[in-house]
Amino acid sequence: MDYGSIHFRIEELLEEKGISKNQICKDLDIKRSNFNRYCKDENSRYDSNFICKLCYYLGVELNEIMEYRRPE
């Protein structure tokens, strides 16, 4: 059964704030390939510590960075 999915708004937020993927990966000490999986919604498990770091770094709340999408 399809229960929907989690969508990350990371690329949109980076564009709004003028931050490059290279810069955020360097600042948060995350591999670019891992970061891209979050950007493309390709993760099935999420690292809560990374998500907290991401929210802190971008100055946003959790609901601003990720959203639940119901199945169509």
C-alpha cells in the first residue's frame, strides 16, 4: 500500500538563501552524494542529527524543510 512520501525542500531553500551545495556540504561535513540523496528524496531512512543540523544551519523549522505528500 502506498502511504505517501516525505519531500525535502532543501534545493528550494538553498536557492532562496544563496547557498551552494558545495558550501553546505563543507560546512555540515556531509558527503555530496549523501546530501544529493536528501535533495532528490531518495532516502528511505533519515538521520535526525543531520536534519537538526540542516534546520539550524538554514535557520528554519522542520516543517519548512520537509513535507508529507499524500499518494495520488
